[in-house]
Amino acid sequence: MAWAAGRRLPAAHGAAPVLRGVIVCILAAVMLLQSLATVRPLYAEASESPPGPVIVLDPGRGGHDTGVTGPGGVMEKDVTLLLARAISELLGDDFTVFLTRTGDYSIDLSSRASMANARNAALFVSLHVGGSRRSQVDVWSVYHDLRKTGIRDLSPADRIPFEWNRLQQRHIADAADFADTIARHLEAGTAGAAVDVMGAPLPVLSGADMPAVLVEAGHLSHPPSASKYADQDFIRAVAGDIAAGIIAFLEGKNRAGFSP
């Protein structure tokens, strides 16, 4: 087809599509940069020289999910974030601490455990405060995952294929021990009474591939507790008890040869 050898497109028709393509690419790049600038961080910033084991703290609720609202308007989502920040400050010198959320936005339950797995965390602690229709009730509890029936005992060394939402099953024994340790420190401190320790099928814990617990630090529906949580000193005191439980558990497991 010799007629095509010297054929050229008219300059006006050839340059315009190229110019339009360049403009589109530039606009797309600008939009991408703008979107990246508005993305919220999923984790708290790590220190430059990360010390010690990784601890992931999960401030419960967030965003549209306010959780329990106590007298005076104190909301669970705010209390849990303040608790997480206070615990992080207390642990920061000896541990690498990350938060699943660092502001007021929502995260689905499965993603919270996934963040801990992605960070290869040694421990995962989900923080909550509860509520009841009876305002006189004030219960403190620490939960670990419930052992599933029909599943043989597993250990962290068992790396058999496992459904993601059952990974916690190979850490059940350590998680129960971890829950007991935190409960003891809360009982001796801010709770001032017996703290319930129990297993429960909680989705936020089931996918975590490390010992994981959920702390329910009293009831916001109980007016005296709601008043206490309006006080930063009380929040720091609760955080201190939980941080002490984390340290005590890891120290005990390290003596027993546990490697986070």
C-alpha cells in the first residue's frame, strides 16, 4: 500500500487530541494529590526509633457510631479515644503503640483486627465503656474470645490454614490470661470492685492473630461514672491501670519464654 507511505495527518487534527490528553493527565494528577491530602491516618504515628513490642489500641465506636451517651452528653466514642491516647502516652517510651483510629471517624469491626495483624502486634486491646437501662448499674468487664466448640486446642505456633475470622482461636489461652491480668489491675485501682472476666463471641476480637481483649471500663449510663469520665485525671487513672496490666502480662510471658 504505497499510497500510505507519505501520508501525514493534518497538524490541526493531530495536535489537539495530544494536547487534550496532556491536560486530562494533569487534572487527574491534581485530583489524586488532593484526595491523598484528605485521607485520615489509620494509625498513630510511630516514633523514629520504635522501642519494644507493638501494641495496638482500638478506641471503640467513632464517627456516626457514638456508642453510649451518658448524663451530661459524655459519649463513649470520645471516652475511648481519650483512653487510648492516655495509654499510648504511658507506654510510648517502652513500646511501639498504634491506634486503630486517631480521630472521630468510623471503622468497621473486621478492619480493626486487620490493622493489628498488619502491624504484627504483640497485643490488641479494644476499649469501650458500657451502658444499661438501669442507671444504678455500673459493671466493669474484660472480654476475651469464646472458644469455639469442635476446634482442637491450637497454639500460636500452629500455622495451619485458618479462616481469618477464627485466628484468635489459637491465642485463646493467652488472651484469657491477658484479660485476667488487666482485670486484676483495674480491681486494685479505678474500678474499686470485682471486674468480670468472660469469653464472648466478639467480631472485633475474632480476626486478631495475637492475644486480644476488649475492656469495658464501667457504664456511662451510671451518673457517677459519667461524671468521673468528664474528668481527665480519672481517664488517666483508668489508662494507668490498663497500661500496668499490659506491662505485667508481657513481663510474665517474657519470663515464661513468650516471644511477641
